Amino acid sequence: MSMILIVEDENSIGEIVELNLTLAQHSVTRVTTAEEALQIINSGMRFDVAILDIMLPGMDGIQLCGEIRRTDSQIGIIMLSAKSQERDKVVSLSTGADDYITKPFGVQELIARVESLLRRVKREAAPVAEEDIIHSGPFTLDLKSRILYKNKQMIDLTSVEFSIMELFFKNAETAMVREKILQGVWGENYYGDVKIVDVNIRRLRIKIEEDPSNPQHIVTVWGYGYRWTV
Ligand code: CA
């Protein structure tokens, strides 16, 4: 059973999401403010996935996302945003969200996104039997502990960022279209936008490149996608 946190001040939406996730056999905790969510998390409760509405009374969902991500790089985070908040999507992804969904949304679509994120979070928790370490230039990827090192220095990555790096390492020097990255990381049944790949790449470049505006490792292949090179 997976632990899911919902932070949504609109009760009609919160209730239907909670109901459907509960029917799908998940353990759901639902609160209506970011402050309550932080209180629960600070009390030591751990979640596999958090669904955060952006517009909340008090602290907003974007700030909350940053707070959660600061202490938990493994949790999957999905943001809920209104149509008029396009900018917020990009901002929230840059604070560490893994996915976003625009209101109004079909509850089945949200559930599918949650399941997809959960598969990734779980896969990461499962033990890896062999070939646990992949080297690539100054980088080392430890698949068992899911840690990336650059020149023996640990680099803090989210689950999604780690999965992208794993895909890159296993396909070094190969140009990959964004759709392939999306499928490889978010899963075959992902309905989201390829833009989410770009946002994660931008974040990864900040973390691993000497000069993120002139990347030497995650190279843009114009009109195609990205290539990992050392
Ligand atoms: Ca709201």
C-alpha cells in the first residue's frame, strides 16, 4: 500500500481524489493547507507521492513543494494548477515537482499519473542485484543507493532526475528524442507534455554542468532531443 498526501483547499476536488485513490487501495492523508501538511511531515510521517494544489490559503503549493523537496528527494510530487497559471507550472517544476496537472482534470487521469509516479518511486526502492555501478567520465551512478557522484562528490537528485540520468548513462552518446525520454522515465502510459522533459533537463544541467548555459554533458540535439556525452 502506498502513502499519498493530498493538499487541496477545495473540498469537492480533495474528496473525489481521496475517494478514488482509496478505492485504488492507497492510504490517503488529506489536508487543506500547506501548514498542516508540513506539520504532518515534520512529525515524521513519510509519503510516496504528494499531490499539491498551487493556490492555497497561507503558504502556497509551490513554496510547500520546495519545503518538502528540501528534506525528501525520493517523494513523488504532482502539482495541481488552474489553467490561468501556466507560469506556475514551470516555477513549481523548478522547485522540485515531478509532474503537474491542469484543472479541470479527469480524476482517472490524475490516478494514472499517480500510479505512474508510484511505479517509479517503488522501482527505485527495490534492490538491484547486479551491475549496480555505472561509470561515465567523471560521473558515477550507483543504482543501488540511487546516488550520482561527480568526481566523488555526491549530487542531490530527485527521483525523476535520477531516472533521466540512468537512461542517459545506459544510452551514452546516443541522441534521444524527448518522447523517448518521457516514455523511459515517466512510463509508457504517460499522457503528459514533453515540456516536462525540458524542465527536468534544465534542472539537471544546473546540478551537474560546470556552466549550465553551455552544457558539455547533456547536449541539445537541435530539432531532435538530447544526448549524453562525456
Ligand atoms: Ca486551491
